[in-house]
Amino acid sequence: MTIKSAAPRIVALDALRGFAVMGILAMNIIGFAMPQAAYVTPRAYGGETTTDLIAWALAFLLVDGKMRGLFSILFGASLLLITDRADAAGQSAASVHYRRMAWLALFGLCHFFFIWWGDILFLYAAVGSVAFLFRGWTPGRLIRWAIGLYAAGTLILTLLMGTDIATVRAGEAPGASAAAAQAAEELRSEYALTDDDIAEEIEFYRSDYPTIVMGQLETPDAPFVAVAWSFLETLPLMMLGMALLRNGFLTGGWSSRAYRRTLIAFLVPGLLLTLPLIWVQWRSGFDDIITHNAFVAWGLPGRLIMTIGYAALLMLVIRRFSGGALMARVAAAGRMAFTNYLGTSILMTFIFYGYGLGLFGAIDRAPLYLFVAGAWVLMLLWSKPWLDRFRFGPMEWLWRSLARGAIQPLRRQ
């Protein structure tokens, strides 16, 4: 039976979104607190101790890409819900959807340039504009095409990144020509960060707000480059979200046995695909090119499979604890995912950037997860009391009002 609230909200979907918005911080925390390269490899920063390396390995295995993947799946499901409701109300689904995406793109650009470089909102707006075209497809067709597109994207990135490995190996092989050796050296220098580079980045993020914003404005193409790199990962995930909404998976419509079977069938193979990548990176001494290949391309199959496994696991948790006070708070955090996502960026940049507490680069990798836990507590504490008084989260209300061209009622009667 589909789990619904009286609104009618799909509580299972809200709770799943709550877990996703909390989980995504577990990887983003590195981007908030350390030089950007530390997001990819502990060799760049935050990998000096055994504890830090264990923290990196666990994040790579359990979190990296999986929570963002779950977020992408849920975005596709929400896209379908909203456009279906527009159809049912006699409105133009295309008009409703593209107004929402236009404003989301603007929010994303503001987030990137004025708050934090790790924005995904612009990516979602761009890819969501394409995903709309597939909303009429059957679940089976959506799944088949999603798998095909994801496989194509994985192959393209693997080949693109793999040419760098081939170039370096050829240039560093015994008897390599001078031209090949020079090409390998130049390529390695593109990947490598010097101590001066790291020190400069730390100084930059410990500086004042105008300096940081001006630095972000110097890379106006960055949000568009992110779309190009992530398009064939994000679009298939959104398509899967549509399919999993249609077939009842995301609404709690499957049996517990079916969720358990999906959990075992996906989570275990995903772990087995991802674990060797940790060993490969460690065995290479966290070679810059190897770690970038593992992060960008090689980890994609395991990420997708584990994301589905996580979704099944969380649906079982939601079903087991539905009706409980904690799950109600998780669902409230999910209903306010947009606000909580942006709020987390504001809070974390204040903690780590120079215009706030200035802790950028000052906290080891493992202790950063204490900040993650603290942010989770804040989300759970404030989201439900807010929604007890108001219909929407602050940013959800603003987005809804702008997209509809009219101020929406906020306070509950």
C-alpha cells in the first residue's frame, strides 16, 4: 500500500528525500572545509593520518555519488509528480515545469557564484529540462534507456580519462621518445597540485566575502562545464526516478520482500565493484591520474547499483519506523530539502570560510563528520516545527511563488 499523508503528501518519498539531503552533506563536507582536490584524493589534502585515510575510504565506498544519485532519482520522481498534478488541474505541464526549471537555474547560479562552488541546482535545472521530454514513457522503457544512457556515459568518460593514463604510461616507459616523455610530464603537471597551490587556495577561502565572490565570478563557465560532464549520469538517474515512481517503488507500493530482494541484489554487487577501486588508488600511492579516473569514471557502475540498493534499504527503514517521531522529522527535512540544502551551504561556508569562523583547512578529515552530525541534528530539530506552522519551507515557498507568478499562502490557518 502506498504510504500517504492527508495532504496528500507521499510520506515515503518525503522521508527518502530527507535521508538524501542529509546524506549528501557527508560528501560535500570535504568540499566545504578543504581544498577542492581533497574531494577527489586524500593525497591533495586531509590524508596524513591513518584515521583520515579510513575516513576517505569509507566516504568513497559508502557515500561518494550515492546520495547525489538518490537525490537525482528523487528529483526525477518529483518532476513527474508536479507535472502530473498540473495535467490533472487542467494546466500546461510544460509551462509549469519550465517556469520551475528557469527559476531553479537562477537559484543555482546564485548559489554557485555567491555561496558555494559545489552547486547541483543549475545542473538539475538543465538536465530536468531534458528529462521532461520522457515523462510519458512507460517504466520499462525508462529503465532500459536509463541503463543504456548511463552505460554510454560511463564508456565515454572511461575512454576520455583513460587516454591520460595511456599518455603517461607511454611517456614514462623505458625508451620513450623525448616528445612522449614531455607529453607525459606536461599532463602530470596539469593534474598535480603543489604545496603553493594548496596554500593559495586555503588563503583564498580564509579571505573576506567580496574576495571569494570575485574569485567565483572569474569562472562563469563552471556551472555549464559541470552540466556537460555530469549530463549522462544525471539524466538516466532522473529517468529511473520517473520509472520507480510509476512502478510504486518510491511510494512504498512494493512488498517488504521485494525491497529486501532489491537490497541484496544491488547493494552487495555495488560494494564489490567499488571496494577494489579503493585498493587500486591506495596501491598507486594515490597517483593523481589514477584517483581522478576512479572518481570520475571507474566508480560510476558501482555508484548506480549502490544507489538503487540504498533506496531499497531506506524504503525498508521508512516502512519499519513509519508513524514514529523520528521518521516524521526525517520526512519534514525532506519536504524542506531545498531550504535545507541551501541552508547547509550557508551554515558550512560560514563555519569554514574567512568571513565566518575561518576554519577552512584547519580540521582533519575524520573530525569533519562531527559537523555533518551537527547539521543533521539541526535539520531534524527545526524542519518539523516550521512545517507545523507553515505550509512550505522558506525556499520552497519562494520558488513556488516565483514559478507561479503570485505570492503563495505560507502560514497554516
